[in-house]
Amino acid sequence: MKQQSYEYWKKQLEQDEATLKELEEKGVKALSKYDIEIAHMGDAEEALETAIRLKKNHIKYDKERIAEFEAKGIQETLFS
């Protein structure tokens, strides 16, 4: 599997934070028909709770990857 770059994780974090903000602001309206009807058998509130929980986990993961790069030194990881 290809190792992702520092820039990749910074961009991913921005995207995930934007998605979380949209979920929190728009609520169920931010979800797809699939999210509600198929993945959660029509339970919109459960679908929203799951989407928010998953997105928060994605953000945590993104931040962990960024911290790894910063701990090693970003330049060192750019060429490895």
C-alpha cells in the first residue's frame, strides 16, 4: 500500500472537518438516501449518529497521521 504524504493527511483532515460541520449543521438533510434507507433501514436519526461518530473517528485518525509526520520531521518523510 502506498504511503500517503503529509499534505494528503492535511487535506483529508480539512475535508473530514468540513463534512462533520455539514452533518452537524444540516443534520439528516446532509445524508444520502442510501445512508438512511439501506444502511440504516430507514432510521434517519441512527444514520446521522453513525455518520457523525464515523467522521469523528476519521478526524482522529487524520490527526494521528499528521502527528506522526510532525514527530518524525516533515522533510524526512517527504523523501522516504
